[in-house]
Amino acid sequence: MVKDMTQGSPRKLILSFAVPLLLGNLFQQFYSLVDTIIVGRFLGVNELAAVGATGSINFLIIGFCMGICSGFGIPIAQKFGARDESGLRRFVANSAWLGVIVSAVMTVTTVLLCRQILIWMKTPADIIDSSYSYIVIIFAGIPVTILYNLTSSIIRSMGDSKTPVYFLTLSAGLNIVLDLFCILVLKMGVSGAAVATVVSQGVSGICCLIYMIKKYNNLRMTVEERRVRPDLMKKLIMMGVPMGLQYSVTAIGSVVLQSAVNTLGSAAVASVTAAGKVSMLFSTPFDALGATMATYAGQNMGAERPDRIRKGLKEAAVIGSIYAAAAFLVLSFAGKYVALLFVDATETAILENVQMMLTANSAFYIPLLFVNIVRFLIQGVGFSGLAVFAGVSEMIARALAGFLLVPLFGFKAVCFANPLAWVFADLFLIPAYLWVMKRVSSQVAKSEN
């Protein structure tokens, strides 16, 4: 079911679109959470640290793939908002061609370089083999990651945020079953958790593809519409690559920070892993609001409605700020109890570290909110390149924390690395938003005259 976001109440549209996205994000987090819970509970702290040590490089590569797919959806959303169905189909076809190319290049490159990257990151010797066993399978599954993210991005671009959630629900259940089967029955260790994740995401991707082909009549293409168009590919790349780089540039800072955490030992790595999983779970509403603003801004940009884009940002900010305050109250008082999902109660030092990190992170959730909604709005109106600089700001902040602060202050510095990155990003994004909207309004005024 498609949804036109160029008409009606911005608040209602944003909420109705964001809630299914939130559920989808929660189920996507479920893959990672189930892996972490089962690994931590059944395989031990060392194996939990092994999976955690791959987190930043995982985000670097998989985040790039996800960002590219999200960027490909922006021209499609704009064509949908402009009611140009033939142009929409051409962009969908060319995004598929690009998806195949990106899948092949990224898979081969990352699998070949995987172990060397872990060595560069100073992964502790007692966990590097397990870390490699986990992440090499995740990277081998890049094609299914791109399949799901591209098909769901196309579906969302046409205003349907519910359908991908249905298939993720199915996949989440499958992931739990496969995790338990591969780890407890087949005794595959952390490799089993990776296999379960890849297979489950592959199922959701295939389901989205079949649904998209069968249900959307406006995506039934002629031979001419399916052909490769270098000009359209160029536009897709101009939208997708900056969004992918935004994730990757941000992740470079995370890699530097992770390298610094690795020098603190396996217990610190396990603490960051558990706290990171909890924080990511509580951050999913911000991700959902961000993705909503990309589609909302894209459609309204296509319809030449900058006034609605501004109203939408205000509504998203109010919704997100209310949630941020509630999340801080929960995590600042009960964060370590949530972390018991991953770590045994006897690991008291790790749990105290987790509580410290969750309190520090959740205190800065409002800056994180604005990182998401402003950045994705800027991308949605077609200025993807600017968002890369927000990623650069985050990278600089995390790199400073990793190079300078962690050696001086230890784990306490790790706790404030993410908040520092969010504040740095906002210092760029908010002025960038004001400039973008001024330019967009000027362009619309000229076209009306």
C-alpha cells in the first residue's frame, strides 16, 4: 500500500509512517540482540567480546551498503511525489543494476581483507580467531543485506513502511531458531550466530522482492524502462554514495575508538558490546524518525512543498524529544538490569561499566535525535553530499576520543565518545539545514514565477 505524504497532517503522517519503521528497526536489532544474548549466555564473555570487537568494522561496511540503498530510494521518492511513474520505474531498474555491482565488489573486497583489518584494529589475541569466524560470514552475506535494504528502501519510498516489517517479523523468529540450532545443536560457536543472521536477512529480502514484483502495478516495467541508463545511474550514485560514505566516515571514527577500547582488554570490549546493544535498541525510534524524514522530505521536495518539510521537522523534533526524555529516565536508573540479557549477574565490573556508558549516552539522546532527523531531511531534499560532512564531524570526535582521551581517562572517556560525536555533528547539521531550506525555497519560488 502506497502513501502520499504531500497532503494531510504532518504529525499524523510522520507517526503513521514511523511506527511501522520503528517496529522494523526493532526486528532488525533483534537479529543482533539475539546473537549477543545467545553468544553471551551460552558461549561466554570471551565469545561475546569477539563478536563485539567486530562491531565497528561491521558498521563501517554494512552501514555503507545500507546507506547506498537508502540513497537510491531518494530519487524514487521524489519521482513518486512528482507523479512521474515512468521515471520512478527507470530509477528502480537502475538501482537494481547498481545493487548487483555493489554486492559483487563489496563482498569480494571485504572477505579478502577481513583478517588483516582485525589485526590493524589491535583485536586481542585471545578473541581474534572467533572475531574473524563471525565477521567473515557476515561480509560473505553482503548480497542479501543489499537485497533486503534496497527492496525495502524502494517500498518505503512509495510511502509503504509496513510491508517490510511483516517480513522482518518472520525473519526475526527464524533467526532465533537458527541461532539456537547452529550454536547449541551444531556447535558452530560464533559462526553459527553469523550464519543465522545472514540466512534470516536473506529470507526477508526475498520476501520483499517477491511482494514488490507481485503487488505494485506501477513497478511493471517495459523493456525500455529496464535498460541501463548511465545518466540515471549517475544520479543514483550521487545520492547513494554520499549516504553510504556518511555511514562509513562515521564508522572510521568508531574503528579508531574500538581500537582504543581493545587496548583496555576483553572485559572492556565486552562492556562496550553489552552497552552498545542496549543503547542501539533504545535508539531505534531516532532511526525510525530519521528514515521517515528522508521519505517525507523526498516526496514533498518532488511536490515542491518546502513549507511542509519545515513543519515535518518540527513535529519530528517534538515527538523525538518526548521519547528521549523517557529513555534517559529508564536507562539512567535501570540500564545495567537491561544488560543482564547479555551478561551474567556475577560479572559485576562489566555491569557497572555498562551502567556508566548507558547513563552518559542517554543523557545526550536529544542531540542524537537531531543528528538523525536533520541529516535525513537534508538527504531527502537532494543534498546528500552535505550529510557526509556530518559524518566527518562524528569521525573527528570519535577519533579524538580514541587517540587522546581513552589513553588518559580509560573507560570513562569511552562513555562520552558517542555524545561528543553527536554534538559535533549537530554543530554542522543545523546551520546546513538552514542553508538548504533557504536554497530550496528560492528554487521553488523561481519555478513558480
